[in-house]
Amino acid sequence: MKMKEMCAEERPREKMLAKGAGAMSNAELLAILIGSGTRNGNVLEVANRMLLKAGGRLSGIAGMSHEDMQQLEGIGTGRYSVIAAAFELGRRCTLEDPGIEKVPVVDASIVYRMMIPRMKGLLHEELWAVFLNRANYVLKKEMLTKGGLTATVMDQKMIVKKALDLHASSVILVHNHPSGDPRPGSADMSQTRLVRKACQSMDILLLDHVIVCDDSFYSFADERVVTA
């Protein structure tokens, strides 16, 4: 069915104007970004195909590369750019709220809520360090390395140097598992142990290592693994 054959109140743009963005489905919001359909389907059908390719998850679309998205009929460079820009603006909007960083970091759930806006939907691993003062307030968050699909290397000397430069009393490591399973592997365990020893040598505490996925996390400290 062509868009002009649909009832006006069911067309995405008209529905948004009448009911507001909050009343729209994910497919309808995507349809507005996509703009128009193809000879083989209206814009809503194109949006639904995109959601299907992403496993029904917006985070899957956010993580799509230019090449992946262009495999969909009707999505060229221009439309990819609009969609990618919209997701990046949403991510930056989330990061603008500094409220969670104005409280001391006392457990892994705070770390997860702080970092998931930056790491949600990533298809590669990133290693971050959260540097804290003596009262456990955040001095700085910094991405240390960006890896592939399955591994991120931890440079313990670099982590210690950055902590010393910031006069940090403690450090929390954070990295993501694109696989969706937050449980640590043997490399995670061994590298965390090395970082802990390096920090101890300079009287810096490694408080935790938190592995995050889109909807879950694993805390070394909570599980009393390595950092205990």
C-alpha cells in the first residue's frame, strides 16, 4: 500500500503532528527519518525491514555500518547519514545529563548507568577507565583502547600513568562485550589481575572491573573475582 492511500492519521508525519513523537512506534519514527519508500514497499515497510535486520532492536540499527545499512533496498548514503546523525544526537543528548556523575560511585550499577549510553549497541570492544578521587567522585572517564569483536588489550602502565597524572586514588575499568554475554573470559581475568598489581605498586586501588552489555553487566568486585 502506498502512503497516500493510508488514512491521514496513520501516516507517520501526520500522526506525529497530531499525537506527538511519544505516540509513535519505532518503525514510524524510522519512517520519518527514511523519508520515502521504494517501488517494492512504502516507507513503513522499509523501516520494518530495517528493524528486522537489526533483530528488532534500535541499538542494532545504531550499530549498523554504512555498508550494512545500504544492503537494505531504499537506503542510500543520504538516508544512512540522516539515520546515523539522529542516533548520534540521541546518544549525545543522553550524555548531556551530568546528574549521575555528581554522586559518589559506590557500586557497579552506577558505573553501568554511567557508561551504557556510550557503549550500547557497539559492535566492537572498547576499554574505558573511570578515575576517582578519595571520596569516590569521578575525576575523569577516558577510553583507553578500541578493539575488535572479541578482545581489548589493557595496558597497565598507561592506566597507572593516567591515574597518577590525575592524582586519582582509585580506578574502575569498564569494557563491553558485543556478544551480549557479560561474563569474563580468561583473558579478562588475567589482564585485570595484571592491572590490579600495577595499581597496587603505586598505592592506587583498582576498585572494580565492570563488563557491560546492552541490558546486563558483570562486576568483578560484586563477584569477588581478582579485585577482592
